[in-house]
Amino acid sequence: MRIIFIRHGQTTGDVEDRYGGDYDDHLSSEGKKQSEILTEELKDKNIELIISSPLIRARESAEIISYGNYPIEVDQKFRERNQYGILTGRIRSKAKQEYPDLVEKLKDRSNTIEGAESYEDFRDRIQKAFEHLVSNPNHHCVAVVWHGGPMRSLFRDILKKGELGKKIGDCGWVELEYQDGQFQLKDSRRIEFLF
């Protein structure tokens, strides 16, 4: 079984420098172009199914990648962490002026601010989603379109490989293949590995 984990393209929230998380924004025009380039990169991967986070930016990326060629399933468990709570969707510079203590607290992923999902709950949700995916190998190759937070948790908490670099590129992706009882890194683009 092969799984290609894909971060969505650039969003309107990225352009406006907003706190993302579960802020439900659209792809920017650049994000749409990035997704089209990604489609070309993945054309020979023999994808049979795309599973998408329910957030708009992931679904839009999945639709472009699919181009009507693959079925798309939306799965709530693959959504991004609501790390930013009451700051979700706020412009970062304004949030820093209005809520400096909360912005400082966000520097540690283990902190949970008002209205946010704890890191433990998020990690457990992603772990269960991954386990469910690999325990039902009905396809030879599945693509999962999701977010930077789940991508980090995948390598840090599930695969126990270590940390990813500071930035996961727009439409960054990694292909994993199940071999000899574990997942091996087969291919990737726009992701920095620190291990």
C-alpha cells in the first residue's frame, strides 16, 4: 500500500497573514496554480482514491488534483488542529497587539488557549485516522489532502521519525510505502526533513 500525504495549496488566509488552524478559507489564485502543478507531479502515481480534510482549502486542492479522475471522500478526522482558538482567522499583527499573552502562549504547541483543541486530542485524532486508513487497504495508492499540523504529527507522533522543517511548502507532499511491516519514505516534494 502507498499513501501520498499532501498539504493544500496557498490560501487567502496565508496571503492575508491570518491565524489558520480551522479557519475555513479558500485557495488563493496562486494556490490553485500550485494544485495544478501538483496534479502534473502526481499523474504517474496511480492514485485510486483521494481522502480530503473537510476544510475548504483541502477540498478545493483535492478537486483540482482529482480533475474528475479519482473519487474523493471527505473525512472529518483529517482536518487541521484548531490550535488558535479565539484567535482563529485573525490577522497576526493585529492579534499580537490585542492579545500579546495568547500569541506568546501559542509558541508552544502543547499549550491550549480558549476555544482551541488540545495537542493531545489532536494527536489522538490523527493517530486514529491513520490507523483506520492503513487497516483498510482497499486500494494500492491513496492520496490524503490535509494540512501542515497533521503532517507534522504523522512524522513526530505516529511514524516516530522526528521533526519536519520550519515550513512545509504549499502543496508539499510525501509518498510512503508499506514494506516489511513499516512505512518507508518513497518520494517527496517541498517538505524539509530534520531527521
